Amino acid sequence: MVIKIVLLIVFFAVMVGVGIYSRKNATNVNDFVLGGRGVGPWLTAFAFGTSYFSSVVFVGYAGQFGWKYGLASTWIGLGNAFIGSLLAWLVLGRRTRIMTQRLDAKTMPEYFGMRFDSKALRVVSSVIAFVFLVPYTASIYNGLSRLFGMAFNIKYEFCLIVMALLTGVYVIVGGYMATAWNDFIQGIIMLFGICAVIAAVLNGQGGFLNAVKELAAISADDVAVPSLQGGQGLLASFFGPDPLNLLGVIVLTSLGTWGLPQMVHKFYAIKDEKAVKTGTVVSTFFAIIISGGCYFLGGFGRLFDCDAIYNADGSIAFDSIVPQMLSTLPDILIGIVIVLVLSASMSTLSSLVLTSSSTLTLDFLKETCIKKMDDKTQLIIMRVLIAFFIILSVVLALNPPTFIAQLMGISWGALAGAFLAPFMYGLYSKKVTKASVWASFIVGVGITVLNMFIKFIASPINAGAIAMLAGLVVVPLVSAVTPKLKKEFVDDIFTCYDEKVTVHKTHSLEE
């Protein structure tokens, strides 16, 4: 217990210290929200990676999908690395930085408003972002508190409030640069921590080969494919017992990052070309280790089948699987795990609260009821809203409507379903219309919300994946039959891509 408490105190002291140190870089709105658009490659890469993965992945997703798909759940981690990180940087990174600087957009709703010349789009997208970031934040608190309960036997409510207070302190004081530096520190902890945990857990099962052998002997008796129920060896197979639903999870958790405001926001703050190239490589490597490691570890969840992972009604408490896997580790490793998950979660939380407060301030309040806000007033309101957002998330997390993975599925499905397609197409095509953006908002939020009540798609994970893919189809179809934006207006925006720059021969062979 002493070891665990000491590790926590050191961790919290560093996080708060970085927040206080970074306060000098948070004196105006641009610095507070974007770090002055001067964030280097390593900080940007780690900020992207640590915002991607939190306790939701480590506790909720790894436990649930590892149980359902066995070792094949590792594909989710690889999808996160190559689709959610590598492709996201290649497709969105550079163009997002160029376009948002041209539009002077600090948030995703502001991008929609400026790119499509619509104040209404800006306001509505800010409301969507704020509403659906709340359940995501609640799911992170939920996962953190479960792990703390396992390690310290502390009440869930107490854990929740302490985590919220600490996150609020360093974000309110230091803004984006505080989150970026803390993300870097937390990312290093995550890399070493996940490797140590995997090695320890597998060693406790007699090593990797023995663990795979034991997993292969378990019958897959609860899979969604009737013909495969009861089959042995499926949980250790290449594609697992339910490849179709596995694909839905890969789509949601990988493609989803392309439309999440807190993820895309990292590209706004990139400093230069070097930051793009280095960030692409580093964030992909980071995702392979962290996400691949989490799902790989979760794939052995069924080896820890015991009474502790079942609810009173006999159903499986998916959020208890990973804590149960870790409960037998030595104290020093449990302390490392706690700091690992804290690092993953607090980095995501800081990104979420900063995104939600800046969006609500700059895109909703400033555009509707408090139109004449100077820079100082905007900073004060953003800091107040950070506190409000944290409180709201804690209230929801105190009585979560469903388990972690479902909360995250609802949040990601609505946000990425609404934003992904118009954001991406808007960076590349002059033909995207205002009506198509509205259509994407309606389809993304509509599918997700209706499915919460009607449940026409059994899994909210699959519903979220379908919402994203639907937007990618809806935007070009609606754009083809609705009025285009004024040609002069769009051409003027796209001139930012035509500016000529001089580069070294190492980057180009042109004379």
C-alpha cells in the first residue's frame, strides 16, 4: 500500500507542477486552446496517442472484447494503430493544419462555420460536441474508479471526485501546453507500464505458449454465430469466433478518431512540417504498443474466469475482467498499473474538457448570447466551463446508465458519425455543400440516438460504426443534388494549398 500511495503522490505532484509551470503559456485564447500553434513533433504525437487511449480501452474495451473475441481482439489494436493513427495523420494532419490556420479556426465547430459559411452549423455542431463528450468523459471516470477500487478498496465515489479535481486543476491553470507536456510524460509511463503488465500476467499463466494452449481449450459457447458456439480453439484463432462484429469494433475505434473534436484538435496545433512527419511515425508506434498491448492482454481474460467477474444476475461484468486479471500481481506492479491507467485517462480527460469548454465558449456562447467577449473574458468563461463540464461528467459517472464500452460507443458513434465525413471531405473537395453537412449531422446523431431507444441495431458499437460509414456516403450524395457554395468563396479558401514553399533537395528532386 505504501508503494502504491508513494507512486500516486509523485504522479499527482508532477501533473499539477506541469500545470503551474505552463500557466505562462496560457495568457490568451490562442495559447490556451492551441498552444500558439507551436507544438513540436514529439509533444503532438504523444498528445494524439494519449488522448486516444484511456481507461475505457484498458479496462472496458480490452476486457469486453478480449472475452468475446479472444486473441483476435489484437486486431482492434492494430486497426487503431494503422487506421486510427497512421492513416489519420497521412490523410488529415497536414491539410487540417493548413486549412484551419487559413480560416483562423481554433475548434472543429468553428471550422464548420468558417468553411461552409454558416453560423448555424457552428452553433449546432458545438452543442453536439458538448452533449456527446459528456458520456465519453463519464466512461473514463467509471473505468478509473473501478481500478482504484480493486487496488485500494476505496469507494467508487471518492475516487471519482479526486480524479476530477486533479484533472481540473492542471487544465484550468495551464491550458493546452499543460496537457501536451503532461501527455508526453504520461505517454512514456504508458509505454513502459503496458510491457511490464503483459509480461507479468503471462508469466503468472505459465508463459505465453501455455496461456495460448489454455485459451485454445476453452469452448466459445456464447458467440453471436450459432454454428460456431461450443467450438474449441476459436478464442486462440486468427480471426476469432465472431469476425463480423469484430470488424464493427475495428471500424468504430479506428475510423472514429478522424471525426472526434478532441483528436482532430491536435492537428490544429502542429508547429511545422517536421512535426507532421515525426508525429506520424511516433503516434503509430505508440498506438501499436499501447492499443495492441491492451487488446492482446484482454484476449487472455477467460483464463481468469471466477465469481468476481459476474453480476448478481449471472451476467458478465465486463468492466471487472481486467481488474481481476491484475489483482494477483505484486504491489509494485499494481502501483505501475494504476499510474499507467491514470496516465492514459487523465491525458484523455484533459483533452476532452479543454475541447468541450473551448467549443462551448467560442462557438456557442460567443455566437449566440455573449457576442462581445474580449480575450480575457473568453479565458475566464472557458475555465469556468471546464469546471462545469467535469462536474456534469462526474454526476453522470456516479450513476452510469450502462457499462463502459456502451457509453464510449454512444459518444464516438454520434460525434464521428456527425463530423467525420464533412470534416474530411471539406479539406479535400470544393463541392461539399452546406446541406450535406446538415445531412451528416442528422444521420450521425439520428442513428446513434434512435438506436439507444429502439435498438434496431443490437450492438451500440456496430450502430456507431454504421453511423460513420453512412456519413461517408451521405455527404457526397447530398452534395451532388444540393446548391453549391459560391465559387469565389470556396476558391479563396482553397488558395491556402496553392502557396509555394522552398524545400531542400532531400525532400524533392525537382530542379
